[in-house]
Amino acid sequence: MVVLLSCRKAWQWDFFLATAIRGSFAVTDGSGSSKPAPSRVVTGTSTTLGVGGGSFGMRLPSRLAEVFQEQKAIAQELQQLQAYQQQLVEEASELLGLQETPEATRRGKPSHPRRSRRALAMQAQGRSYQNVTCILDCLAPGDQSSAAKAAINANACLAAKQEEVIFSSHRGTLTRQQIGQSLPLVDFQLGCSLLGPMEVAVLLQSGLAAVPQGRQVQQNQRMLLELLVSQPPLFQRGVFYELSNNGSARVLSNHLLALLDLKQDAVHPGARLDVADLLTTALGIQLPRRADFMAGGSHASNSYILFVHRAATKILEECTPYVALKHWVQEEEVPSVTSLGPPGELVPAVENTLRAAEHAIRDADAAGASWLRERGPIWTDGVLSTSSGPPGESSSRKGATALYEIAFARCRAALKAHGDCFGIPWFKAFWVRNYDSLTVVSVLRNAQQNVDRTRCWIDAQVRYATKCDSYGGVSETYDKLWSTDSRCEACLVDCLIEILFFENSDRERYRNDSLMHLAIEEPPGHYNFTVVSAMGVITEGAAGTEMSDTYTRLLELRGVPVVRANTRTLHSVDYNAEEIQRAVQEHVRTPWGWVGYSQGCANAFRAEALMLQGTPEQQQLLNSFRCRQLLFSAANGSAHATCGAWKLLRALIDGERFFKRFQATMTASTQLLGLNLLQNVLCSRVGSAFFGSVQSMTHEGARRMWRDSQHCCRVPSTSIIGVIEEHTLPECLQMLSRVLIEQMEYSKHQDTQVAPEDAVAHPVGVLNANQELLKRLDMKSAIQRTHHWSPLKEEVSSVQTQKDMELAVFDSPKDRHIFPWLEVNARFGVIEHVTISSSTTLRAPRG
């Protein structure tokens, strides 16, 4: 038995099955009896050909006569073989129970001829249609699908009666209850179909998106529907779940709109199906008919699109068992790692290592606090004047720096001895302090080295940003501020603390933190590491240019190449996750980590889960996986997408009600043309990809992604979370920002795309072991004063305004998005240093 069948080229079955089915039907005459196909046979004993008035037949060679005789004999033998083949087919049909005897028919086997207008006319002439052969007779022979065949024949009869009612002058002779009588469902366990739910869904979708839908497409769609209703409820709901593009009610509604109004003009009038009644009987969920919502229908005042959407939502609510089964079959359940136990449960050697690291941090903080008290206030008169000279570095500063270096080494040893240190509060707090300190150091060095337009950005922030009460610095920049002497550098560090971090509590805390003011850099050198980059929902994939200058400097200074995954704009999470996995498999040969931006974080998380729960070859790709970096993560969804899906549904409903007003003045052909155009757009490949991408960005789509996913343990996650203010808000994002504030009820802050509560590096919509793991690994840093498009520059130049240039909102330093992440992981031993000779040439991999 086939439960799930993953076939990448399922469309090939479409042509194969259609050809096989057409060849399986016997040729019938008007009376319904089978007869062999006619053969082309040359008859006669002689042939005379005239050429130039002479008799060529008299000069015909004897060999030609022999050929004619052989051809005649072969034709007769072929005719006998065809008759014998037909006899064998009839005998096999009797053995398999496919051919009904007159006795079985008289015993009450249902036989309901369908009657259309043409059928009634032909019956009046004394002629009647034969029973249409069910395609299941060829796909699933035997008694195991007899009930499904009976349901299909009964449905065909029902559709014929409905056509008779429509074209009959006595339309009220049949009641709605008589027309819509339900048939009993057949209870199967797993099903016996060669095709799995995914393959059936792919073939159905390809047929619905086909333009035009000719005879072959219509025949294939009927075959798939008959196969669908012959399978158990689990299989049926699996097909509709696969049609929904991983649980999108909007995508499933689009396909149902086309499926319920399936084109059948090329099908025999006596064989057309009432798809709505057939699916209602199979699923047990009432599916609407479009005719009931048109003028004169029983639900003319209601919205057909809304009723279809409600039916799609109910279907998806019943798909949970299929999703669980699919997950169980296709993904491995990785044993979850328990949280860090009490210190008494650790071996003495590990306890001593952890205790030594904690004491080293305390000693370094104490020495650093002593140095800060000795240094005193930094904003003094004339501190930025050109006449002031740099004082020598004090011994207390050198001592504090040395103790912090010792603390770094002790923390590396502790992490090596015990991989679950990321969940220890004091270790996590020290990690976060180092990450934020390295962020300030990155911007500090960019300003001193005049990288990009960092100085212009600092000047704009110092001028226009709101200041907290404890800030005593300048309100405009001076050339002396970019000096590398210790006094001017201390002033610049204090300015960066004020303009970088959003919360006043974080600014106060870091103004009293010696680790921040010491500005300890990571030593120069290269890392044995590769970055896999997954950008946002709007991207050019491998050809993208996001943070290209930063990636170039990263290769030059740290020897770290960047592989851009070939993710696509407005594609589903699973598609982009496969592209990320392909990038790792084809280009990564060193320890690696991924950086995700916006929706790219969800794509990267999904790719990590697919590799971890996949085949041994996929799991092997994660043996060298080290760390994650999330930039303004949308992995937990966005209120924009959640509310946008609802707005889209309301727009379709309002549009339907608007066009209903023109039914009296618009011809039926024009109405049908408009509806077909709408259905073709909604069911197209682009439409399915777009709606599936929107669904993945909703809160419900994020919850579905997190529910069954598992991720690597002992892999730290760092992130950048932003909150916009008046001086950091681009003009092109003002409307999105205002709309997001009105749509959210759980947050007052946002970065124009996501709220800080959603931009964390762990799930917020589910509670399970994986959520606890990722929350323990989330090394959440301080929220920064910036917007969602902070990593972009050239990509948004077309929407940049004069005010944006004055505030330098797109000139923020780009290196702070990447360098602090790599350097903090190198400081704690997660990323290894390598020694590169001067003659070695580094090359970035393709992609």
C-alpha cells in the first residue's frame, strides 16, 4: 500500500494514465456490443493499372501477386487476433467482476441513465445512451472500489437529473432534498492508489491552470476526481491539503473555485459530474454551487467566494491527521536535548571549568569598574578641541583589558567542556554584552576609517535623535570626534551608545559597563567559516546585491566567503528552504552558519529543520553548522500578512458583489468570460506562489512551520531587532508603519514590518521542546534604533527622497549586521581561527 508517494515529475503520469485509459476502452457500436476495430484490407484477386493506354496488369510480375496474397493473409490473421484479444478482455472482466450480467442488473444494481436535452431528444427518437464506463474500472479493478464506482454513477445520474430540471418546463417537480441526497462514504484505512495525495494534487492543479482546457485535460480531471473519491478520507483530505500549499485557505479556495466549476463541455453529456455534490458526499462538508449565488439562485444575496472560503477552512481543519502522518513518514524525529541541570549533576571537572569562567568575568568587571571610576567623566571642556593631546593609556585600563582577555579564554574552555553553556544566565549575559560591545566597535572603526557614509549617518543621528537625560555629549559632530586618541574615542563611544540603542535602560546600563568603553577588538586574522545568506521576501536570490560591500570587506579582512542562496521573490517557505539546502550542499566545504534577513529567517529555519530531520546525507550537512544570525526576523509572522490575507478576501467579496449588479445588463457569455479569467489568474502558478508566500508570513503560517520543526542544539542565535522613530523612518515606509501600528494590539513599537516581540530568534506562537531549545539558544541583544530596510542601500535608491538623504536613513553602517556576529562567535570559540599565508588567494564561491 502506498501512503505517501513523493514523485518530483508527477506530471508525467498525466499523459501516461490518459493514454492507458483511452486504450482500455473497447470500441462499441450503436447497440452497445463490442466489436473489433476495422482493419484496412486489400480485397480482390487482381489489379489492373493502365499506363499509356497499355495493359500493365498483363506484365505484372508474379512477386507482386504474392505480396498481395501475403498481405491479405496477414490482415485475416490480424482480424482473428483482435477477436481473440477481445474475448480475453471479456473473460478477464468477468473474472474481476467488472462486467455486469443481466441477472445482476435485475437484482437491483443501480443503473441511472443521465438525461440532458440532447438525451431526451434522442430518447424520443427511440434511441438511448449506454452506461458510461467508469474510469476506475481501469485504474482500480475489483470489488475494493465498487462503492466508489456506485457513488460516481449515482453522481452522474444526479447531474443528469439536474440538467433535466434546468431545461424542463416543469422545473419545480424535484425538490432540493431529492436532488441532494447524500451517499454513504466508504471507510478505508490507508488507500490503494499508485499516486499519492501530492501527485494527485499536482495533476489537478496543472489541469486547472491549463489554458485552454481541451478534451484531454477534461478527461484527466474526471479521472483524478474519480480516483480521489475512491480513496479513504485521509487520502482525500491529503489531496486538498497539498492543493492548499501547506495550509493556505486562500490558495485552497482559489482551486476550489475552479474545481467546483470544472469545465466539462468536451465530456459526453451523459457522463458529466456534479462536482459540488460529489465532493460534498466524499468530504462530508457542504460545498456551494455557483449557480445558487447568481441571479435567481437560492443564495443570490450571499457571496459565493465567502462560502467557498469557509468550506476551504473547514477542510483544512480536518487535515491535521494527514499532516501528522506526512511528518511522521517524511521527517525523522530527533531526540530533544533537555535543559541544563543543576550544578550538582555535572562532573567535577566541568563544574570547576564553569566556576573558573564565572569568577574570571567577575574579576574583569571589578577591574573595569575601577578603571571607569579612575577615568571620570568624559565630556569635559575642550575635550574635542584641536589643542588637546591624547593622554597615555593608564595601567588600570591595561589591567582590565588583560583580565577580560582571560575571561574570554575561560569562557571558551567552559563552552568546550560543556556545550549547553548558552542556557546559563551569567554566560548568556556576558555573551550579549560582548555582542553589543562589538557592534559599537564595528561602527566606531567604520567612522574612524571613513567607511561608506558612516560619518554622515552619525552626524544626522546626533542632530535629530532624541536624547536621554544622562547624555551629556554634543548635538553635532566635529572633525576631532573621528580621532583615534583615547579621549576622543571615548566621546564617540558615548555618542554611539546614545544613537544605537533604543531603550533608555540599555543606554544607562552600557554607560556604566567597562567592557563597552574599553572597545576591545578581536585580533586580526581569518576564520575557517562560510556564510550562507538568505535574503527577504523581495530578492534576486544568487544575483542579489544586498550588503555586497560588507561581504567584500568580510572576505578581505576575515577570509570568510558568502554564498547567496538562490531564493525567489514571493515563493513558499519550502521552496526557498530547498534552495538554501542546495546552496549548502553545492558550495559549502567549511564550518558554516546562516544569516537571514526578514522572511529569509523563516526560510533558513525551515531549511535547517529539513536537513536535521531528513536523510543521513542531509543530516551530514549540519555536522559543520555553527551559528545563526537573524536580521529583523519575520520567522514568527507579521501583522501585515495576517491582516493582508483578510483584506484580500474582503476585496474579492466586495468585487463579486459589485459585479453582481450588472447581471441584468450583461450577457451570460460576458459573465462567464470574466469568471474564467479570474479563476485562471487565481489558479495560475504565479498566483499559487504569491498566495502561498503570503500565507507563510502570517502568524498562522508561522505557527504551522514551528509546530513540527526541530532545530540544532548547541548552536547560538544572535539577532538584530529594530524600532523606528521619527528620525529613522523612511518616507516610503510611513504608510506601512502607521498601518502596522493600527493592526497590532500586542505591541506599540515596530520597525515598519514586524514588532520587536515577533522578531526574536525563537518561536512565540507554539510551546514545545523545540521552542524551549531555541529560546535557550537565543542570545537576545539590545534593541537598536533603526528600520527594517537598514541592510539595504542601492536596492532602495529609487524610492529615496530628499528628506531621507537629509536624515541619512539608508546610510547606516552595514558592517554592524555581519561583523559583530562572526567576531563574538570567534571570541567564544564557536568559530575557529586559521592561519593564511600571504601567498594564499581567497575566492568567494559561486552563488
